[in-house]
Amino acid sequence: MQVDLLVQNASQLLTVAAQGPQAGARMGELSMVPDGAVAISRGRIVKVGPTREVRRDVRARRVLNASGRVVLPGFVDPHTHLIFAGSRVGEFEMRVSGASYLDIMAAGGGIMNTVRAVREASEDQLLSQSRPRSDDMLSHGTTTAEVKTGYGLSTQDELKCLEVIRCLDATHPLDLVPTFLGAHAVPEEYAGRGDAYVDLITSEMLPLVAQSGQALFCDVFCDQGAFTLEQSRRVLLAARAHGLGLKIHADEFASLGAARMAAELGAVSADHLVRTPRDEMHALAEGGTIAVLLPGTPFGLAEQHFAAAQEWLAAGAVVALATDLNPGTCYCGSMPFMMALACRYMGLTPAQAVVAGTLNAAYAVGRGERIGSIEPGKDGDLVMLATDDYRDLAYRFGTNLVSTVVKAGKVVVERDA
């Protein structure tokens, strides 16, 4: 069989092959192939197995010799705020001097600082500022990422951000999954009139977003200082009526019942989940909503309380990891660093962290049948590490072990690591 690319001689080929996402106690099955190989043709994986067997059956136009290195699926980042303008480094200085995130928001900072910058920026300016961040994510092994709007907070500017996501997706190797997050915060012009702003989202923004066809999901920030449970329900019900998949920011600062609501409404994922009560953990798991945990956010806020990953697994949940890349609380697009944090502060094992950042994360963006594992028929998205032991991803933090990235069968990153 003639193929376009053969990756061979991987010391550890982590296929993460499974029937659906991995949940609860069974999460962490890597299906490792020693001295493994992967053959890719026309962007899709066609054969996986020991190098000797795969080489016997294929002829390749290009061969990548892993030379004893680890090969695993491309990382999937299921929660990012990649599209933004400006910097909030001043708020970082305030935070390390003692101000809390909610203090900064109450003083007119936080999300609204970025909203002002995004509203002033053109599409071209947003695109040029977002592209280097995309490059950085790709260089750290992320091959697919969910991207939210939410820094426009007006109909015109939210649609502008969706157009930027579309243009970036069309011109960059990183695959982007667009999410509408008009309910990220109540903008200044609606201060004290949150219900009226929700009216704008449901009656004007959502119909136009759905008409544009540029968003696959709708998200809402349901938490203390953001949107109430009832306001969030209104947004999500309207989004579902327009055919959008549902996501929710829940329980980052306080539990309002958002996790239970996510399960009731059939949300694909609920994200953050730092302060979710145990009974709602079980409700979310039983409802099939994926728990997306974001260790970079409490780390970025210098907080001591992280989501309890092992409690989520004990409840039978599907757990995924994401960066929450954003300008205010986690300016970091490295999935390996999130895995390192998750092992230290959330109690995941290195194997569980790999599954959470690949297979389970793929299901959290609705693409589990296409990406997230190395199996025949799936997209040829691979990462090669400059190590012979996958556990180094979590062990050796602060350095980039990604040496090669393959996207849809094409080598898009090659570097000495």
C-alpha cells in the first residue's frame, strides 16, 4: 500500500484507542505499542502497529524515524479564549500585590479591559495578534483547539470575532472549533441591566450567529459576578433552539447549580468546576456531560484550590483538560504544562493526564470520532516527543519536549528539542 507518511520506531506509541471517551476508574488506558509505527494517507491514518509489521505492508513517500522517541495523538485544547487584543499585565501586578480577580472586576478591570481593546481593533489587527499565539500552541503539540468569542459583547463585535476565528482556521494548521460566548460578562453599557443584555443575546445575537453558521457551540459564564443560573438557562435554551451545542463556565468561584443544569440541558461540557458539590459531580457524570478542568486558571490566580479530578473520576465522570488561554488569568497555551499542573495539584496520573488532553478533550469539542487517538480512519494528527518516556510530559515541566507535530498527515512543526 502506498502512503504519504510513515512514522516508525517510536519507543512508545500511545494510541489511546478506545470505544468512546474514557470515564471514571478506566481512564488512563493508553494502549501503548512498543517500537510502534503509524502510516498516513490523504490525511487519514491507515495502519497502526509494530514497526516491523507496518513497514512490511506499506511503501511511504516520506518516512519519519522516531528513533526511540514517544509518539502520541495531537493534543486537543477544549477551552480557550485565543482571540483577544491588548495586554492585562498591569492587572497581574495588582493581583500579586494582593487584589483578587473579583476585586479587579469590580474596579472596572478584568474582562472589560479586553473588551475595550477588542472593540477598538480591526479584524486584521485581531488576526495578526492571534496568529503568534496559534503558532505557540501548535509548537507545544496542540493540533485542535476550541476558541470562544466573548470579548466583543456587542452584536457587531461578537460577529467580528467569529469572522476572525474563521479566517484564522482557514489560514493556520491549527484546527479551530468556534464557540459563541456573548454571555461572558455584562458590558459596561448594560451595567445593572443584566436581564436586558440577556434579551439582546437571545433576541438578536443568537439568531445572527446561527444564521452565519460560524459557531458550533454556545457558552455562558454562570458564576458569582457573572450571569445567574436563570439568565444562563435562558441563553442556553435559546442557543439549543438555534441548533448550537451547549457549553458552560461553571463553579469557578461559587456553586450556583450550574453543573446540574448543564447535565439537565445536555451540555457537551461544563468547564472549570473548582467548587462543584459532590452530588452535582454525580449528576454531571450520569448526564454524560464532560468535565473540562482548567488547572492553569487557579495557578494563574495564585489560588490554592484546584478542581478535584480524582473525585470527578470517582463519580464516574469523563474528565478533560484545557488551558483556558486568555489575557487575564492564564496567558498560557501549553497543554503539556496543564498536564504537569494536573498531576501535581489535581491528582491525575501522567497516563490520565494524557487521555484528558487527547481523547477525552476531543469528545469535549464534539470531534471524538475524528481525532484524539491514533486509529485507522482518524485524522493523522500526531506529536513526537524528545524523550523515550511519556511520563516526562508531566515530570519535566517548564520545557517544551515536542519535537515534531504532524497535522492531517503533514509535518507542520520540526524542531530540535
